[in-house]
Amino acid sequence: MMNFWEKIKKFNWADRRIILIVVIVILVFLMMDFNNRMVRSLQLEKQEQQLNARIVALEQTKQRLEADIAYANSDRAVEEWAREEAKLINEGDVPIILQAQSSAAAAPTPTPLIETVELSRLEIWKQLFWGE
């Protein structure tokens, strides 16, 4: 039986070149696959960061809405709504109703008269150059 190295030495140079080309082609395909996997990995990491940021924002929104719900269910919020929106009063409160004065009429604002002064061409040029 021949040794492995002896078999390799018996190959022709042409056979060795073909094997070398096949190995190089396989390595190129492996490098391309590795590159595609790295690009996809970077895209997924970026997407993960965006989703994490969105989760944080949604959690903050949830907390704010829960606080708003808790305030809306409180007695203070109900009383505030009753006094401001529904115009209700408690027993013992004295309501004060403001009414606009109907007898006072607003005086019209006079419009100023605009005087137009006809200037000669020489005076126009003087104003442009010397600001007189």
C-alpha cells in the first residue's frame, strides 16, 4: 500500500492545479456566506436596539396612562370635573355668576387718514442716496 504522501507526489501538476482551483472556489463561497451572515447579524442587532427602544417608550406610555387612570378614578378628579365642567356646587357654597354689561357699547376706533405726498424724481433719488 502506498503512503498518502506518495499518492500526492504521483499526481500530475495539472491535477494539483485543478484541486487548488476547487479549494479556492470553495473558500470564496465560504467567505461570501460568512459575509452574508455578518451583514444579517448586524441588521438583526440594529433591529433589536430599535425594538428595545420602542419597548421602553411603550412602557413609559403605559405607566403614564395608568397614572392618568388612577387620577381619573380619584375623588379629587371627580370633584374637579363637577366644579369646572358640570358647573356643580357643594352644599353651603355661594354661586357667583358674572354677567356681561349690556349697556356699555364699545366706541369705534377711528382710522387715521394717510396723506400721500407727491415727490419729484430728484427728491426720490435724494432720499435713496442720502436718506433725507
